[in-house]
Amino acid sequence: MGLETNELRYLDLKNYLCRQIYEGAFQNGEKIPSERQLALDYEVSRITVRKALAILEAEDLVVREVGNGTRVTLRNYGNETSLDMIALVAPSKNPFFSRFIAEFQKCVWSHDALLLYVEAPANTSLEDCLYRLYSKNIRNAVVWPDDLPVNMEKLMRLRSIGMNLVFFDTDDALPYADSVFLDNEDAVRTLLQNQKKQHKNSLYIGWDKREISNLRKREDAFRQMQPESQVLSIPWSRNRKISKEGLEQIKAQINQMEEGLILCGTGELGRQMEECLWQVKNEKAREAFSLAFIDDVEGFRYYPIARYNQNLGQISEKIYQRLKAQTTEGRSWKAKAWHVPGDYILDER
């Protein structure tokens, strides 16, 4: 079957071969069909094939050897592209989302770039969404995967064909993307060490979705710093609403405690935890319990709250600078994880 007819058919062929590479049709070092075979298969001239292969060679996607054919070369380094347009692929349902996108938009505009927000449609993988952006010549993307799985093989291939990637809130994309996220160990340590009351007991409440990097890191940090304390893992929900089963688990745990520090891994858990604490202990809890959580959300009413908020301004600037580094460092670029400290706030109400 021939390619779409137009005066730039070599670009059609080049883009088609890029998609083949992304989809895994060729392994690293594998030969692609000969010029003659490509011309026959796609009903184009040998000149058109050579132009397409010349572009792929200039982009280090293939190596052409006289008498030995053309081989695919998958690579993992920065891609020289313009930073005029940056795509943000992120979940709109996360209650933390609106604050993050507002800060990142401000950062991008300050660097004279445009921001395009994209949410991966249902039944579309994160990587296929990124490839769609690539096919529209958008080569710089910031990704907040939330609870979406990450396909490392396809990330590597996206990097190879020319995408620059920074992941926010996770380091699961290493070594194919820079990762920028909250310093979770500092968050847990700070909340544990800065309580005004000394408690005999402490309880950590977090979601049980350990595939999400930050959720896992916060729980692990608490377990390491408070090995004798209790950890309660609540069934995960994409809408961040604690299920009836989860609420019963929390209430049962609170009923067993006369006093203590309750540290919640996320702000939305903290807000719902406050409601549970009020229902079970009511006003008595103001003296007996301390409530702390990571990442602020609205809706707290009853108790003094200690919180550790992400510094979204610093995080946004770090994300932008890591994208910029990928566009300028080329072969010398190596993916790294960047931990950004947050801010401790005590609301005594």
C-alpha cells in the first residue's frame, strides 16, 4: 500500500519508519528493508527513500553502511529542539492538579513558551498519547502519570525518535526521563520532628496504591523512621474518596488510640481523616491528637493542622530547566532524579 500522495512523500516515509521504530518493529542494531524494497513496498522512488533515510541518519536514528544496509540505532540522550511549545500530560481529576498547572503555566510563560495541556483519553496508553504529540511535532513533554502505568520500552523508543521528557511526582521513568518530585523523606521527617506535642503513639494513613512512586516513598520513609508505629493502607480510589470499607478501618484504628500523631500521606486523606476523627473523638481530640499531612487541600475545619506543602514554583522551574538541559546537552545528557524540598506550615486554628 502506498503512502499518502503529496510533494513531500519522503517526510511521509520518514514519519512512517519512526512509527515503526516506536511500535517495536525494529530492535536496536536491526536492519530495515533495503532502499529497493522500501521503494517497492511504499510505491515511492529510490530518491524519496534516500531523502527519508538521510533525515533519519541526521537524527541518529539509523546508521547507513555502504554494502551493509541500514541499521536502527536506539539511543538515550537529549534531543535538540525548540522550547517554544511544551506539552503537559496530566490527570485533571487529581485535586492537586489545578494548583500545579497554574504554577507551571506561569513558569512556562515567563520563559516565553506556550503550554499545551493534554489528558490521555480512556483506553489510550500514556506512551501512545505522547507519540501523538510527537507526530504533531511537539517534542518536549512534562508527564504527571498519577496512577497510569509506565511502559519503559516505549519510553526508550520515544526518547530515541526525538522526544524530551520530564516526569513529575515519580522517578519510575528513569533512565529515559528526568524526574522532579517532592523530597518525600524530608516531608515525613519534618512532620515527625516538628510536632508541638510529644506523643507515645503515631499512625500513618496512606493509599495502598504502591505503584504510585510518591505514595510508596512516603510510606516507606515513615516505616523507616518509626519502625514501631502503625501503618494503615486504605484501598485506592481514583477520585480520592475513601470507601466505606476504608472509613471503617480508620474509625476502628482511632477507637483503639487514646492519643497520638496521625500522619496522612496526602492532603485529601488528611481532610477525610479530620472528619473521621471528629466523628469518633469529637472535641476531645484537640488535646489528645495531632494531625499532619503532605500536600494541602481545602476543607479543614476542626483541629490544628501541620502540613508539608510542595513548593510548586521551585518544582515548575526545575522541570523547565531539565527540559532545557535535554535540548542543549545532547549526548552528554543523563537522566537524574531531582528532589525538591517543600514548606512546613502549622495552622493552629
